[in-house]
Amino acid sequence: MAERTREHIVRLARRLRLGIWVVIAAIVLLYGAARLGLGTSNVRIVARAAVDSDIPELWWARDLAALLILAALVRLAGMLGLIARGQRFSPPVTRAFRGFALLLLLAAAVTLVAPFLALAYAEPTHGQLHIALNFRDVWTMFVTGALFLVANLLDEAQRLEADLSEIV
């Protein structure tokens, strides 16, 4: 039964890894096409990100968030590759998961903080500075922070298991 479960996990990791690489390729192609303004007479590709699109000075934040998300997906694909090769709770797997979670957390932080930074340095219109806080961005920060915490807990559990196995 345990061997069957292990085989299922390996197959699932292989499929997910393939899916992640397809998503990475799609993001690179579509985001790149949008940034270059490519399209046809019938199709227009537009880059829209979680970062406030009403502030034109935030292209750097959109691009940085997209790069961080791509890097996170590459780390996730690497982790799934390790799992597909039979590793489950090894130090490289937990390290890759922690890297994935950290990169997602950084991408979420960029999307949350960038509008505040841009508006703080912008000239206020009519003597007012308007800053809107999107609850989705705050929620994303909490979820990615929780993923990072879980990754650190898995890493600590792996270290404790290694210490215990040395004692026995």
C-alpha cells in the first residue's frame, strides 16, 4: 500500500512539474508579448498585474513581481522534480519549498508596497494624496507568509528527524 502511494505521488509530481513548465512558458510568452505591445489586428495582448494599473510609474513593480513569480515557479518545478525522483522530505526538497514560498512572499510584498512608494514620491493632486489598500493584496501577504512558515517548519522537522535518527 505504501509503495502504491509513493508511486502515485511520483506520478503526480511529474504531471504537476510538466504543468508548471507549461505555465512558465505561457507567462513568459504572454507577458513578454504584452510588454512589447505585440498583437494582431484582432487580438491585443495587454499586461495587467495586481500592482495598481492607474499609476504609470509602477511598471518596474509589475515587472519585478512577474519575475519573482516566475522564479518561484521555477523553484516549485525544481521541488517537484526532486519529489518525482523519490525524495519527499529531504533537505533539498524543503529548501526548494522554502525558496518558492519566499519568492511568492516577496512578489506579494512588491504588489502591496509599490503603490505606496510610488504615491509617496508623486505630486499630490489638488493638495491630496489618495492611497487605496486592496484587501486581496493583504490576504495574499498572509497566505504567502503562512506558506513560508510551513516551509520553515518542514525544514525544522527534517532537522529534528535527522538528529533523532543519529541518537537511535
